[in-house]
Amino acid sequence: MTGPLLLGVRHHGPGSARAVRRALDAARPRAVLIEGPPEADALVPLAAEEDMRPPVALLAHVVDEPGKSAFWPFAEFSPEWVAVRWALAHEAPVRFIDLPAAHSLAMREPEEPEEAVEAAEDVRVDPLRVLAETAGYDDAERWWEDVVEHREGDAFAALGEAMGALRESYGDGGHDRDPEREAHMRLQVRAAVREFGDSVAVVCGAWHVPALRRKTTVAADRALLKGLPKAKVDMTWVPWTHRRLARASGYGAGIESPGWYGHLFSVPDRPVERWLTKVAGLLRDEDRIVSSAHVIEAVRLAESLAVMRGRPLAGLTETIDAVRAVLCEGSDVPLSLIHDKLVVGDVLGEVPEAAPAVPLQRDLTRQQRTLRLKPAAAEKEMDLDLRGDTDVARSRLLHRLRLLGVAWGEPARSARGSTGTFRETWRLRWEPELSVRVAEAGVWGTTVLAAAAAKAQADAVAATALADVTALAERCLLAGLPDALPVVMRILADRAALDTDVGHLAQALPALVRALRYGDVRGTDTGALAEVATGLAERVFVGLPPACAGLDTDAADRMRGHIDGVHSAVGLLADAALRERWRAVLRTLAARDSVAGVVRGRCARILLDEGALDDDGAARLMGLALSPGTPPGEAAAWIEGFVGGGAGGGLLLVHDERLLGLVDAWLTGVSGTAFTDVLPLLRRTFSAYESGVRRSLGELVRRGPAASAPAGAGGVSGFADELDLDRADAVVPVVRMLLGAGAGVGAG
């Protein structure tokens, strides 16, 4: 070798990776220098561990500000990863020569997250795009495949020459920190040459090759680095994903098809045939009919398209076109699955336990192993049965992580349709950024339990709204944080005593009662919580009637929601006296003219459903609300409150002729001008019903239900004075089977 061997690559390019391996095998350098943060030198030996599986990334973060961080990702087909593994296999020293992370992170503005750095790259020169456009290509990926991926020769010299021409035209291309980075690289290359002679290989982005060849003085390079800010940083290996590789981050070379590139790098031969075989297997797993003949025809079509387009080998574009035409029969719908599962992929890397980590991360890893919760890049739905100790522990871990801002799991609606308190459903997906969130949460404690408790106490002190504190109390119970709950409860009691807004109190009560119910399921002592909930309910009862007077439309709609929430909460409290007092409040609201129509209607409906208001009473209240003296808009609002919301209101009208007759008589008596005003409100009310209910109502109205008809007059088909016991008995066997009591006959 005469002088350092400069290997200009494309980060995450399989063609570059293969070329680097060939060049290193031929040159046999005594040392390998790689573009990357020098703090990672001590972590290089971990790359040889058996349980180190790419994609992985180097994570650097400022010790005092973990949120200020950066990643340097490596895939199996990354040239840098190939160089690291080659050097370890041949016992050659590996050194990273880029600007230290201590400087690059300190130079980042406090409000400048990694995403902002990525967004800034949109205004920088993309050398591959410029070269592709110069060659007449409209797609930089396709140009790269034709020039590098589909050719066996090494393109280092040609790429270096092309980048030299680009640097002459564009300078640093908008990469403001490149002068300092390249000065540091040159200094490190000089130091390696002094130590190892010319037998040094440098693997870096092709964009930097012209700068490393430039003749500069040591003094000039050191002058560029003088006075740079510096911060104390920690660095480790973290798992990465193919999906995250598709974003332009870290090395600034996001790729659109990491799964495809990984395939090109790993297969020994016949990449198109092997790729289309993978596609066929995926489609077969989705119960699509794909035969061997389909695969053969798709290979032929992809190769023919490559010839027609003047390409040396069929690329991803040709294979996708062939898959669409042959395997998907012209449909684009299955292509989204192929893109998600194969072109990008759900591969999640692994790092060895010996990798440095904050204590909180180690505790989380231990719990993940104990509870058999392995992080995965693919989204996974998990049902938990809270009657089992293991599932309770899993639930608590996920809730604690949510408190800490580590959104590994999100609560979801069960696919089984179960809504019992003993069951939870979570949707899990591990993203690499969560490693940063864990590092940030490390300031709260060294274990997940301690950190979550400390964070909950701090959030309770900082909360400004009563509803926020009650929601936090609920989350503490779900997360199993007995040490944090007393602090949260004390603050909750203080805020509840001082808050005089009935809306705030009514909004806070449901979360408090839910917390009581979840606490019972988990066997948590919730005595103090029950006292606060009862006191809060009493204050709501006292303040609700005056708070419901004189409300405008929007405020009345919000109050109706509060009343629904309070009613649900009171129903969950095992206190008969409290329920009776709540019914008395509802009776007061339902009969008071100063209360908004939607609130009065809702209160009347709740009383009817509770059995605290009989049919005659409901008909009387509706008759008063729909009397000629009531403004049409107010009457329509009452109807919306009484039968709106889709909570069985339509069935109520179907099965009670008198109520339907009252609504029908009122509606037919509304003037044309008023009808135009109330139509949107009525349409919103009745559109919430299921189509079968709307059809039944239409049939009843067409037949002409009479409000004056006595109950059970039999004027409408399907209704009679008494129950038909024979028809009722016919349903009993089905009901008994549903209840698990066997298919016995008869009502006994």
C-alpha cells in the first residue's frame, strides 16, 4: 500500500459493503479507521459477541441531558459494520475518526432534537441525487443499483472522482459541520499513519474522500477544532430496526428498502429468484393462491422488464412490477403488505448484556426477561388476564413505563370484545428511540418501580387541574405504586376541597371511581380513595342544579357529558343512599324549566332507564317539553337528550308507541321555518341509530302510530297487550346456552 487506502462508501449500501470486504481482503491493512464517534472505540469488541445481531446502533447522549442524543446505525449490509467485523476477525485495531460526540452533541442547540437535525438535511445537497440526475435518472436509488449494486467491480476510484467534482461545485453542500468533522478525520488519519505506516484503510462516506485527500497542515486542522464546546457523554450499543433505517438519521443516509438491500447482501446467488420466492411465501401465508408457475412467470417478467429498460439486472422496481402483474393480478392492495414485511421489514437487532446501560435500562431488561416480554419491532397485540400474577406484573410494568414516557405499549380495545375489569389488551411495538426515553427517565430512579413512583409524585405536585390529579391517581393504581399514592391522594384531597367548579368536579369523579374499581381487581387498598370519591360526589350533587341553569348550547352539551360520567361513576359505587340522592338530583334537573333542554332530556332518560321514572311520568315530561309553548330548538334539544347518543334511544321509541307518537305529533306541527332550524339537530340524533332501528321507526311512522291510543291497543303490528309466553319460551334454550347453563327447555 502507498498511502492510506480511502474507501468511499454509501452508508448502508450492500454493494459498498461487498466492495469493502474485497478491498480489505486484498490490502490486508494493519489498522482500520471508520467514520464514527471515537467514544465508540471501547465498544468495538462487543461487535464480535455471538448475541450481537444487527441492525444495531451506537447511542450517545449527554449525561446531564439524556434527551440530547444521537444514533449511528449499522445494518448487516453496512460497509462500516463489515469493516468492523473484518478487523476483529483479523485482529486489526479499529478506530473511529469522526468528530467526537462530546463536541457534536454540545454544538447542538438545546431545543434542537435529532428530528430537527434530520429535517435540516432536506436543504442540503444529496450527492447521489445530483449524480443520478446528471446521468439522466429520476431515481437516485435506481441509479445506485445500476452503477454499484448490480456490478461486481469496485467503484471507489470512480465515486471518489465524482465526489471531488461535486465538492468543487457545491463546497460543503450545506453540511455546516463538515469542515470540523473532516479536520478531525485528517488528524486521526495522520496519527494512524505515524503509528502503522501506510498500511491503513479508511472507511468513510464517499462525500468525505476529497476532503481527506486535500493537502492541509496540522496547524490549520487544529485551528478549526480549537474552542469547540464539549459535553460529558455516555455511549452504548442499542437495538435498531429496519423500519428505522428507512429514515435519514445518524449517518444521514436513510434508505427506502432495507429489507431488499439485506436480501441482496445475504443471498449467495440468483437474487431475483430468491426474492420472488420470499414474496410467494408471504402471500401464501396470507391465504393467497400463489403457485410455482406464478413465481417462474414473475421472474421472467422482471428480467424482461430489466432488458427493456436497459438495466444490467432486474431491480426492486422490476420485481415489484412483476409481483403486481403476476402474483397480485394487477392489484396494489397486497403490495402494501409486501412493502411492509419484506421491502422494509420488521427486523429488530439484539445487543449483548455486557453493553453499557443506565441502571434503569438494566432493571427493565431484567423484568422483560422475567415476564417473557421480548421487545419486537413488529406491532403485537397482547391480552392480559389480571387474575393471574404474571399478567398483573406485565400490566404494572407497562403502566409504569407509560408514566415514565416510555410508550412501549398502548392500551387497546380487545379483539375479543371483552370489556371486563379483569382483562386488559395492549398493543406493543419497540422503537429504538425508546432507549433514549429510558435514559431520560433514569433521573427518576434506578428501577422502574422507584422511577415511576418518583415521577408520579412530581407530576401530582405540578398538576394544575383536578382532573389531572384524579387521572394520575388512577394510573398509580394501575401501575401498582403504593409509595406514590399517599402523596397523590393528599394533593387530590387538597385540590378537590379548593375547586368550586362543578364541571371540574364532575370531570374528575369518573376517573376516581375507575381507580377504585381497578384497585379492587388488583387487590389494592383503596379506602382513602373511596372517601375522596364519596365526598366529591356529594359536592357534585349540591352544585349541579345551579350549574345547569342558563347554559348555552356548547356548555349544555358538555354538561350532558359530565352528567353521563357522574351517573356511570355513581353506578359503580356500592352505596345505595348515594344512588338515591343522585336520583333526586336528576328529578330536580328533569323538571326545572331553567335547565337546558338537552340536560333535562338526558336526566329524564336516565331516570327512565333506572326505573325511577315510570312510562306515564316519561310521557308527561315529554309532553311538557314538546308542548306548543316550548321553542322548537329547545324541544329538539330535549329529544336529543332523551333519545340521542345511540344508547338504546331508538329502541325506546320502537317499543313505546306513546313516546313515538308524541315525537311524531310535535314534528308534524312544527312550522316550516322552525323545521329548517331544528333539522340538523334531529338528523344528528336519529343518524346515530342502527339501520335496523331506523327502518323500524320508519315503518311505525308510515303506519301511523297515534299518541292518543291507549297502551297496548294493538294498533301496530308486533305489539300486544300481554307477553306471548310461547314465543318467549322459544328463546330460553338459546339464552341458557349463552349463559353456560345448558339448553334446557322452559322458563323454569
